[in-house]
Amino acid sequence: MNRALPAVRLRVPTHEDAFVWHRIFDDPDVMEFHGGKAAELSVYEELTARQRRHDAERGYCLWTMLDESGQVVGFTGAQPWERAWGPKGEIEIGWRLGREHWGRGYVTAAARQTLERMRAAGVPGVVAMVDARNSRSIAVTRRLGMRLAETFTTSASERAGHCYRLDL
């Protein structure tokens, strides 16, 4: 079944978004594949500041995702993969969504906008690094047309993960 995707808008994160991200990601279900709990507020403040720099320098970042009413529901976007393991230096797309907004198509709609922006920026391809148990994110990669390219073990958690690829 192909349902219509919701209207979403992406914007460069503001300083105030750090507080909203901290609040909506303070949920064990949301953070299950990201360490199990929300980071301290200071981490989100640094993250939003770094994303503003990325957007200014590269033309892309992790953008704040807004629903049709203008409410912050999460983030999606792209940034270089900087960890020592995995596809170091490649551009990774990613997303995180507040629990109350799951199952409505927000991530797929926003990730498609991200891919359009990455094409416009001249990025030749992207990867998505996904915990092998995260069936929701794996489903998004499939809807985006990504292919499983590699299976790996994360260095921090020793868990199985997947690297999905898409040529743009």
C-alpha cells in the first residue's frame, strides 16, 4: 500500500531546537539504538551549533524536522561519517523522530527531501548506518531505494550493524 506522505519542512537547527531535541529524545524507545537514553542538554546544544556550522560550510547538515503545523518532531539530514570504523569520510544520512510521531511517514518524507538536497549539493552518494535490529530504520532505507552494502560490528557496543548505500 502506498499512502500519501505527510508534509514536512526542514530547517537549519536553532539554538532553541537543542532544548526540544533533548525533550523529545528523552525516551528509551527513541534512544534504543542510540545508547538507551538521551544525552545531556549540553550535547544537543553542541550538536545544533555544529549543524549550523556544517550548513554554512557544506550546504547540508542534520536539519530540524517540522510537521505540517510547524512543530519540531525530530531531525534528518546528512554529515560526514567521522568514526574510525565504518565508511569514514563518506556522507551519512540519518534521522531521529520523537516517539509520538512514529508510523506516520515523517522520516521517509524528510529523508527524501534530504536526498534531493544532497543531489543538489553535488554529493555523489550517501550511506546510512543502521543497527541491524532497527527494523523501522531498515524499512526507511528500503523505501529510499538504498541497498545493503556491508555488515559490521560496532566498536562501542559490539552489536551488528548495517551500512546501506545509495548512488545519487
